[in-house]
Amino acid sequence: MPTPQYGRLTCTGVLSGTLSGLFTALPAFVEIFTGETATTSFFLALAPALALPLLAAMHQRQSTVTGRFGETAYVINLIGLGLFGGAAFASNLVLFYFDDAVVKKTLTGPTVPALIGCAAVFAVGCALFGAATVRARVFPRVPSWAYATVPPQLAFLTALPESALTSALHIAVGATLIWLASALWQPARTAALRAEALAGGTGPG
């Protein structure tokens, strides 16, 4: 039987991960037809922060299999998601309301290199944590691979003007988060038994 704390974290991860996915995918879908708006920017700004509990719940679920590599990947991903979330919040809820001339003046000095650094840490963290998730085989392989490959692309394309490609990547990321969140509903005991089997057989050392 899972402990009450484990159950709460799982429920929180499912709820927040689902909301994060919806807040990422639905505004991107709307922007295909309307372009970027204040409403879509608001939800996109909140989406990264809502993914944090999902990340924590996923790590707890598969930590017995992923070992030190998974722990390292989780920490890097956690830091990267925090940095990227802050950059997304500033871009969607602050810079969005500035004139282009003011934005150009704002993005001077160390600001741009810092934003690129945030995107780089986020991309590396997602790739590593996604790889750990793929190796663990506790979560479905398709969203695990998607987590390792799609968000790193999105991290560097968000600085480009809105396009069908960036909207499609947002939708793919949102669908991935929702899929992983729904996978957390799998009974913890089943996942634990699978983890033990993999750790004793084909799982990573």
C-alpha cells in the first residue's frame, strides 16, 4: 500500500501535469487561428510551473530503477524547468505587453545569453530525464521518448516568431505531459513490481 504522502504526491502530479499539458496545448492550438493573444500568453506562462509536481511524482515512481543517473537527470531537469518557467513567465506576461522598441532595449547586455543558458539547461535536463524514463520502462515508451526529444526543440524555438511549427511543438509537449500524467494513475504496486523485475534483470545498473 502506498503511503499517504506518496498518494498525495501522485494525485498532485496527475492534476498539475494534466493542467500543464492543457495550458500548453490548448492555447497553442488557438494561436494557429488567432495568433498570440493576452489570454493564450497567460496560460502558456503558467504551464511550466504546473509541470514541477508531475516531474517530482514521476521521479519518485521510477527512482528505484533509474539510480544515480536518474537522480542527476531529475535535479538538472528540475533546475532547468525552473529557469525556463521563469523565462516563459517573463516573456508571456511582461514582455508581451511592451512595444517592440522597448523589448529590443530590454534584451541587451547579459539578458539574451542568460535566456539562452536557461533554454540550454532546460533542454539538457529534459533529454536526460527523458532518457532515464525510457530506460526505466515504468512509463509508456512513446511519451517517454517524446519528453526526451520534443521539449528540447521547443526550448530554442520559442524565441522565434509564432508559427505553425512552434504551435505544433507546444501541442506535442502538452499531449506528452497529459499522457505521462495519466500514466501515474497506474497502481504504485504494479510499477514497483515492474521496477524490481527490471532492476534484477534487464533494467539499468
